[in-house]
Amino acid sequence: MNFKKFGPMNIGLWIRLGIKHIIMDFQALFTQSKGQPIIYNGKELKMIDRVTLKESSTKIKITFLTTDSIWKQGVVIKTKGYFDINDQKFSDKIVLWEYTAPKEVELIVKSKDKILVIYNVWETLDGTIHYWHNGGAMYVEERDQTRIYDCNDGVADDDFNDLVFQIIVLQN
């Protein structure tokens, strides 16, 4: 289904389709802010999250909590360095898909600059991988060493339940 034609001018069509959330194109707000975080309904939303690591070698655990989307959902993590998963080295950028990865993934980030970059992606029904446009946004909740990500994919709504995952920074 092509949701582009279901813009704000077609709210009646959205209602007939059973879409009950506010139609919200976060892309326009992120364009206006030049990609910086925005405030929406009192929450800071991000296109991308940058986590400063204490050590250049840091163990993390990614846990997929829930999904609620017609599209496949994933997480991109990248760093200037590589990732070690079960004694296998992976390049500076990997995608973990909720439907193929284990529910919990532990890995070691080997980062030259101690920065971990995180953002959500989705694969539409035609097989195209998307990120950072239309309704795409993340709300990040921080609790000690845990970050919970409530993600919105390209459907221009504001439910933030398309993908929910957490990242825990573990002790080395």
C-alpha cells in the first residue's frame, strides 16, 4: 500500500481505513531543525541517536521488545570500528532485523571514537529499506545504562509502537 497519497488532506480516507492516530509527517519537522532532535507532545524525538561509550571496547545487549507494523522492522548500529558477535568481526555498520535476529543479541563494540550510532529502519512490502522520512522518528527513554527506543516507521502517525527495543550497556 502506498501511504504517500494518504496525506493530511485525505483524513477521511485515513479514518475509513481505521487509522486512528494523528497524521504526523516528522520529516518536515526534522528538515526544519536540520536533523536535530525536535519536541513533540512534550517528548524529544530523534532521527538518530548517538551514544558516547566510556570505553573503546564496550559490551552491549540489544533486546527486541515489541513490533506493531505491516512492515519488517530493524535497528542499524554503527561506529568507527567494528562489532564482535560470537567471536566474529562485523564491519562498522550492521542491521539487526526483528524477524531474523534473536530476541536478544549481545555484542562487543570496538570503537575508535567511542560513539555508537543507532537508528530504526523498515522494509516495505516491495523490499525497499527506508529510514529517516515521512513518519520516521524515535523517542529514547534513558534509565541508568539502559536506553529504550519507541520507534515510528514511515507511516505518518504518532503511535511510536512500530518497533520498541532496548540497548543495555553492560560492564566489560
